[in-house]
Amino acid sequence: MNKKIVLTGGGTAGHVTPNIALMPALKERGFDLHYIGSYEGIERSLINQCGIPYYPVSSGKMRRYKSFKNFTDIFRILKGFFDSVKHLRKIQPAAVFSKGGYVVVPVTFAARILGIPVVIHESDITPGLANRLIIPFAEKICVSFPETLNYLPKDKGVITGTPIRAELWEGSKEKGLEICGFDKLTPKPVVLATGGSQGSVAINKQIISTRPKLLEKFHVIHLRGDGNVKDSVKAGYAPFEYAKDDLPHLLAAADVVVSRAGANTIFELLALAKPNILIPLPKHASRGDQLLNAESFENQGFSMLINEDDLEDNMLYERITELYDNRELYVNKMKASNKGNGVDAVVSAIVGAL
């Protein structure tokens, strides 16, 4: 049996890290892994660190607003299709697994033309534009939320959960406190605030404005995004641009988390049973997927939801305090959910499509 597989996905870390989470399990099944991504996306550097072959293709972006680039990117997507055909003919994989992002459109279309089975994964409740375009090409569509099945052909959707990186369970609370310098201070509960790899202006602003009051009761780990660490470290406050290798330790140190509501992030918090406040991207700044994700998690008792437009002075401090005081209720709900790591279920879906 052909044991080669092509993984694809990119544009944001959220379209890459689930692929990385799958790699050890696929290797254990004897698969020879290859990756097709864009020339300049974040996926290239992340996958190169994994030591598997990387094949760049041209890619475009489908914008929801009028732009001349919508016209020129058509030609970039066409070039990406022919790039993908060339790479797939060279690799001759048994299947293509797609995690999303605009780069997957030419790759999965080329796979369909060449008769290669395609399995895709949708993390959010409603499929994004790129995934909506490639759903007709897919043998199976793995989803994280049961609600997503309502948006898919009845014979294609399968609930798998989200693949979670194994190293997230290897974090050490003591190491996390040491990294932040909290081990030398009077012990306090720890709040971790993050807006993703690029940071969140809204979350950053709220954490900074309420920091004096927060630091009276909590230590604060603040992942502020690239280029956003500008002020000096204060006692009990540890700012970072981005965390990669240290992230498992920082999460282990955290008692509660404040975060955007990207699907990969919130399922990682669910798997780790971390009480959390979700501040999703508002509808006017997105397609509304994070809001739907956060509402689902709030309804299931996993998260506390604050709409960004409702944020007021001291609100975040008050809600963090409320969450911490009731943290066991959230931990118990998450542990009872049985919605842990989706790696095995996704790998089974891939194998079943061969």
C-alpha cells in the first residue's frame, strides 16, 4: 500500500499546528510525510523545523471586499494549481490532508484532478471560504463541533475533534514560573493572556489598563504579539511577543486564561482543562466564526464569554476574579466533556479514505 501523504494548510499558525500535531501519529502508522504550502506563509518556517520535505506553491486570497488583487490573485491561484500538479505527480501520495487557508484551494483541486483522495478538517463551527470552495473535492470532512455537520453534505462529515500537539501535556508549572521569574516572588494565582501569534489590540489594551489592579491579586503572563513588547518587565508581570517551545510550561503555570476564540486555541484549553475567558473577534472584524465558537463553549460550560464591544473599565479584572473563584466548576465541566485530543480520530478518517 502507498504510504505517502501530503499535508497542506497555511496562512496562520492555526492552519499549521494541527498538521504538526498529526505528524507523530502518521509516522507511527508508517506514512511518509510531505507538505505543500505557500512561498511566504508562516507554514514554511514551522514545517521546515519539523524536518519533512516542503514544496512551495503560488497562492492567492479570496477577499470579501472589492480589490484589484482579487483579479490578479486569480492568476496566482492558477499558477498554484499547476505548481501543485507538478509536486503531486512527483510525490504520488495516497492522500492529501488539508487543514485550511487559501493555499489549500489549488492543492486540493489538483489532487481531485489527479484522482488523489482528499480529507479536510474544519475547526470552526461554520466552514471558512477556502474550505467551502474545496468541500466538493473531499472524501471526508473532519469537524470539531457537532453544529458544523449542519453545513456539510450528510455523507461527508465526521466529528473528530481537533488534533492537539502532544507537547502541550509535557509542560511543567515550576518551569513556567521560573521562565517568568514568578518563582522568586510571593506565590499568587497566574493569569495568562494571549491574542494569538499576532496579538490582540483589544486584549492587550485591557490587560495593560487593568494591570495595576490585576497585580494586586495575580501574576500575569502576557503574550502580546510580534513587536508588541515595549515596556519593561514589572514584578509579577511577564510580557512575551510569542511563545513556542515555552508555551507548554506557560500554560502549565496558568490558573486561568484570557484569549481570543480561535478554534485550535480553545480546544487546546479544553484538552488541558484550563478555565478561560474568551474575547472573540467581533463580527465587524471577521466572518463571525470566533463568536460562534465562544458561544458554543460558553453554552457547554467550558468558557466565560465577553464581547469585545462590551468591554469597560475594570470589567476584565472583575470577570477574571469571578472565573478564578469559580474555576473548579469550569474544570469539572471540561474534564467531563470527553472532548480531548482529536489526533486518533483524524488519522482514522484519513486511513478510511485510502
